[in-house]
Amino acid sequence: MILLTMFLMGIVLGFTGTGGSGFIIALLVVVFGIPIHTALGVSLASMVFSTLSGSISHIREGNVKTRIGLYVGGFGAIGAYIGTWISSGIDSDQLVWMTGSMLILSGVLIWLRTRFTAMQSQDGADTASTTPLPWTSILLTGVGTGLLSGVFGIGSTPFIQLALLIFFGLSLRQAVGTTMLVIVPIAASASIGFMQMGHFDWLLLIQVTAGTMIGSYIGAKFTKRSPRMVLRIAMLTIPIAGGVLLLIRNWLHF
């Protein structure tokens, strides 16, 4: 059942192009009764494979600012590892509340991102290659989004993309591709942290990874065939639905 559910989830995630780790966490916790810390660790480990594949594709398409992605991702890995230790000290029920709230916030940020990029051209001005690297922004963006991923188990995609758009002057295309590269070391570092603390399940990782990867490949083929409004609604709905699902679970639990 987990494999089939993750396959169906993968179709949705491939269609919207979002990481969707938050909704996966919600399903694992609410539907299958997986402990929240284990769900976070498995979700992040699964993201390593999907984002690595996606970043390679984006690099080949010229959509990635490699230096920015590697530096932000490197600092993000440090923040993510620290975040896993913070997460392990949070009570499970409290962590469910916090993760659910962060998912709803990420949905709001996705809406802001779509509003912000509506004012940009798709290709945008390549300011990142003509100005020195903003090290303060790199440090704050990396450590900040890494901490969010480590504590709450989310990919921080909307947070990273907004930072790349606003602070680094990347176009939407570049922000999407570079975000993929940033998430790889963040997810890898966070998953290692959860493994070290015993919050992991290798069989569950295989089921989640296999299901989402196969489903995402199929779902991606529907993206260009769907109306823009349908795609945008789906992008906004997925993280918010995951957050609401977790909050309802905790409300009923209490």
C-alpha cells in the first residue's frame, strides 16, 4: 500500500514539479502511522535521489548557476545537520504541529513566488554572472534553509527559490534549476543526521523512493498539457493540504 500510494503521489509531484516532501511526510504519519521523526528522515533521504536526477537534467539544460548552488548548498548542509539534532529534541506531537504549520507557510510562499515571477520574464537578466558573489546572502540563505529542512524535514523549495530570485537576481528558470542543486547536499546531510539518531527505515526508503520516482516520471509528461491555472492551483494546494492533514491528525489525537 505504501508503494502504491507513493506511486500515485509521485504522479502528482511530477505534474506540479514540486518536491512534495511535506505531503509525503503527512501521508506517512497520518495514513500509515509512521513516527514523525522517521518520516522526516526517510522523506529527506528520498529527496536526495530525486533532486540529484533533476539537478543533472537542469545543468545540462543550462538552468543552474553552479557556483551559487554549490556554495548555498554547502552552507545549507551544515544548517541541515544541526537542524536534525534540534528536531530530535522536539516532542513528536509538537513536531507534527510545527511541520504542519511550516507546510502551510510554504504554500503561501509558493503563491508569493508565482506573483513575484509574474513580473519577471522567463529568462530574466543574468545578474549573477556579472556581480561578485554576495557571501552574506549565501551564508544566511544556506544555513537558514538548511535549518528548516533539518528541523521540519521539508525541502524548503519555496524558501530557496524566493531567496535566489530576490537576493541573487536569478531568473525563474535559473532559480528552479539552482534550487535543485542546493537541495541535494541539504537533504543528504539531514538524512545522515536522522540515521545517526536512529530515526530511519531502509525498507520504507526503498518503497517511497521507488514509488515517487516512477510516478514522477509519468506525472511530468502531463505538465505541458495542462492549463496554467490548473498547474498553479495544484502547486499551491499540495503543501497546504499536507499541512492541514497533519494539523487535523494532531487535533483528533488530542
